[in-house]
Amino acid sequence: MTITAQASPRPVQSEACIGEFQGQAASRLVAQFPPRSRPSTWAATEESREEILARISRPPLRTRVKPTHEGRRYGAGKVLSWLEAFPGSTWQERWQASPATLLGRQWTDAAMSTLADRGERPRKEGLRSGLLCLFVADVIRPDLEFLLRIIQTRHWREAVVAHRDPSGFARLEDATDPVVITSRPGLQACTQIAMILLAKGGMVGEITVGDCIELRQTEVATLQKAGGSSRFLFYSLLKDLGQFPPDAPATLRALTVFSGQLTPAELVDRYQLACRPVRDLIVDYLCERQPALDYASFEDLARILALHFWKNLETHHPGIASLHLDRGTAMSWKERLRTKVTRRRMPDGTLVEVATPRASYASLLGFVRAFYLDIAQWALEDPARWGPWAAPSPISGREITYKKDIRRRKARMDQRTRERLPVLPALISAAEKRLQKARIRLEAVRTAPGGGRFTILSESFTKASRPTRLDSHGSTCGFDASGRRHYFAQDEHRAFWGWAAIEFLRHTGVRIEEMLETSHHSITQYTLPSTGELIPLLQIAPSKTDQERLLVVSPELADVLSAIVSRVRDTGGAIPLIPFYDGLEKVWHPPTPLLFQWVTSGQRRAISGNTIRKAINEILLATGLTDAAGQPLDYQPHDFRRIFATEAIMNGMPPHIAQHQHHHGLQGGLSRGSHQRPPSLHRPSPGPAAWRGIPDPDRPRMGRVPRPLRTAEGRSGRLRPSLRHQLPARTQLHPLPRPST
């Protein structure tokens, strides 16, 4: 590894710089749901100054508090006096002609300067109150960008709720959980709805999907922190009122945070290629390859050809416009490709570029060689289109030798397994202890009075007197002796899901994407024809191998599933249906009763893979374990998959059967007709089992499964034997307290 000099600006646009509203899905929905257009004039903006002030003095615009009413009426008169200096036949036209929309927060300075020339000296607070009064009276309809830039207090939201559409906000409050609507995310959602009313006019029931999309677009372009999860709650509250059409997106995150699949042209244009003919060639090539590839592989191919191949050549050989590379150009490109450069921040705050060997070097060469060979082959079939670009491949077949790379990769994987297998019991124990301590602290902070001091587990904390934006109800935030803030509810969430992920992964050996897509419908059962005994099974949806699997649920795994089901059930006992995003295919799936879901910022959302990884490594960091180099040991979800197969072999399972179980499980061996449920229905719970129970004491216990388990008949007509008796033995979990609902 080498460290070069101070980092210089990178010429290529990063993939993280892609706009939130790119992608086919986002573009289609934006076109399908346009926002309401603002009319050029309306009755309230055509009123005279005297009529406006008289209407402000009457209900419903008149406030009950006399000083507040007088202050707003006085400020409204001063704002109207300032707007009279600008051209226009309506107050809206005068507002558009004023510099207020460009100045943002500093609009009061311009107004005070103009009024001071006339001998009037109003206060800034009075002007802001008067402008709010004119907004609520629908005399002026400001742009959303202006509303996001000016200083807003709770009085803005309260004024719109009380004087613009009190019945609409009352319906919104009745249809929402009181805990959610009174939390900070809920109040922020009401503020966003109030901004839509001020900018578009009308009532709450007239807000459209396009209005919500426009607000999110403006927030992304205006605010520095516009991607917070709490800023999507307003759309969910409005959708729950039933005023949106049936084809409206289930969540606004489908349009902003995750924008869907990109077209071949959009994928290539991220890298701003200078040579237009080669850019078009790569786009056409990707269009030809797209039907045979999944989206993740398709996106990798676009990045390799556009960034690692042609953009690299354009950067170091300006003006290049032909695929026919001379020997020197090809050799220098391959030498640059051998290493990758990443930016790291040093302890002194400076950024440096760190060059390390590229592990996927041979794979990248293979994609580029296939690019040349495909064009040469297609040139024979369509000479007019592909013939001008046919050129000798700069990569020979001898340069692509995967044998050494495969051996090195296997050596790295085996080394990771050797380092992590011995510390697995310590990780399991740490996860259990962390969860128990997190629950004890959470119960202590909930019972403590606001602002009071409490001691738990030999630590003293002071409870926050008011809820924070991360609290769903009450305050679960506290400060330790050093003044550091602790979010006990969030700590308990991460501790539980870290424990649940570790147990789920180590007992099933599935991939993390398969775990996160497991739903309540995946828990099923099989009845032995001979004894009538019930065998619980876990259905794993197709993932990388595109093969469905059925895994026999061990008692330890049953405990984990029962704990998860008990935690995610709603007050009615059903698993809520939520949409989830496939990060590999870049598509949204319909609402499903996922097991890995939680409530954050007032919304139910699927747990992301990054959250699981962070929770696992937080548990591992608490153990203080290190690797052979003395660095803190990290666990990736795929490590449990390798450990699962390794433990099976160590416990006596033949390697060929362990490999089959590792990759396929009981692949489609059981008929699905008896347990499949429509996606729109909640699957009934497995029974009134205790928190530790699937199965419960009232149901038949799992005994020894006979070897000739009749799952399905193979091609030869023989019965496929069960693999449950060959599963490795598992360590018994220590009892955990029942999770709080």
C-alpha cells in the first residue's frame, strides 16, 4: 500500500452525486402526478388594502389573544404599504415583483429600508407576523423555496391549523395515532402540510400527490439536510386519509431516496464521456446486453466500460476517439487498472489518496475483452452498425487467468472464517448481554421523571425533560455524567435487531438480503403423513441462485422467530404490511408483512442492511476482540454463511451434503399449495406460543424426524431424504426477558 501526496479534485462525478429524482420509476411517477398550478389571480389577492385589514379583524382570521391580533394586523398593514411601491394589479403580482423571493430571510431588511425612507420604523418581528397573517388570509401565495428559507416557528403551523383549515387538520389528527401526531416528526409533518396550503391554496383535502412530490423536490434543492426519514411522514399521513388515488406510491421514498433503475444512457452519462460516438457505442452495447443480465450486473458492466475503461483512457489520453489502441496505450491503461485509489482523511484533517491493489483486476479485464469480442462477432451479423468499431482486443486470453485470483480469494475467505469462528460464542454472549442491559436502561429512563436523575447498572443519568425528535412517545433520552446524550430507545432497537440478525444468520446460513426479505408468510409448517407431527419450516425466497428453499426450523431458530414476531406485531396482533426496496434490482416491492421492520420517526419501515451491519459491529466492538493484525475484528453478514457450512462439516456432516444444504436447503421439496397466502392478507400467527415458543407447549413437540421424510419425489421416483437430522448442533440460548410491545 502506498500513500501519495495531497489529494486533488476528482474529475469524474461520483455515483453518490446522482440526483434523487433520476431513474425511470421516479420520472414516470413525476409525470403521472403533476403538481397543481397556481392561478394568476384569485379573489383574496384582488381585494383592496381596507378590505384585507377588515377581513383580518373578523373571525376566523382574528385571534383570541388581543395583543397577538393587533401585532399581526399592524404588521400586515406595513407589509402592504411596502408592496404598494412595486408594480402590479394584484398583491400577488406586487409580491412577485418585490425582491423578497430572492432575499429569503433578509426580506425584512429591504422592507425596513423602504419604509424608513417614508419615516416609518416597524420592527422585524412585526413584519414577520404581518406577512404570516397575509399568507394565512390567502392574500399572497409564496413559493415553497421561500417558505423553506425564512425563519419558521410553531406559530406558523398553529396559525394555518387554526385559521386556514381547522376541520381538515382535525380529520388528520383523528386518523393518526396520537403518539405520532404529537411527536416532533408528527409536528414537522403538519408544518410541511401547512406550507403546501400556503403555497398552493385550498384545503387539506385538496392536496395532491404532485404537491407532495413538488415539496420534496424543493426540499432537496433548498435544504442541506433534506433526506431525514422524518421528512417523509407528511405524505403517509395524507395517504392514510384516503384522498390519494389507488395508484399513488405507497411511500414518497420511492421517488426521492431510491429512484429506481436507470436507463443505459443515464448510467453512462454519469461519467461525462467526451467522445460522443464512443459514448453512443457503449450505450448501444449495453442495450444489447441488458435482457440477459440482472440489474446489479448490468450496472456493474456500465461502470466498468464507461468509467474504468473509456473514462480512464480519456483522462490520460485526451482526444482519443477509437477503440483501436496501440500497445503503449493499452499497457499504460492496464497498469493503472491494477491499483485503485481511495480517499482517506488523516488525523490532522487532510485528505490523502491511498493506492491499493485492485482485487477485481482480472474480472475487469474480462469484461473489456468480452466487449471487444462481442463487437467483432456482431460486426459479422450487422456490418453497417458494428463493423466500423471492430478492433483487435487489447487483452489477450493469456492475461485473464482466474485460477490465481480464485485461490487468493478463497484464502482470504478461509482466513476470515478461521479468525471469526472461535469468537462466535463471545459474540453471541455479548449480543445477549447488550440486549438485556439496553432493556434495563430503557425501562429505567421511562419510569424516571422528566429532568430527574437515576442510577442504573452502576451508571448515573439525567433524563431529558422534553422528548427529542427520535422519541416516539415521552422522553427516552438522557445525559451521563460527562454530558453526553444517550438515546435509550434507539440503543434498545439496535441491540435487539443486532441480536436477532446474529441468531437468524447463524442458524440459517442465508444471505443478508434473503433475511431482510423474510416475511411472516415465510413461516410455515409440514405435517408428517405417518405420525401427524408438525414440522415448522422457513421458506427462503429466491435470491442469488434463483432457487426457493425450505429450511427446517430448529428450536433455537424458533425462539428467534417468535421474538421477532412478538416485537413487530401491531395492537391488533397482525404484522403490518410495508413496502420494501430491493437495493440490487432498484425496484420497490408491494407491501409485505416483513419480519425485519421497525418504527422510526413515526413511520414503519423495513430495516436496511447498513443498520444490521452497524448493529452487529457495535456488539463486536464492545467485546474488544481483534484480528491477527491487532485491528478491531469486524463481522460481515456473509461471514455467518461461511461459518454455518464450516460448523456443519465440523459436526460430522459430509462435505458434499453440507455444500448442498448451504446452497439449496430443501429446494422446493414441499408443496406450497397448503400454506401460501395472498400478499394482501395477514398470515395468522403460529399460535398462542409464549415468547420463547414456536412450537408452544400445547402443540406437538418436534421429535426425531424419520429418515424417509416424504417431501417430494425425484426424477427417479425415489423419495428425497430429509436433511434435518444432519443439521449441526446449536448452543442453547440463555433466556431473555420478554420484549416490550
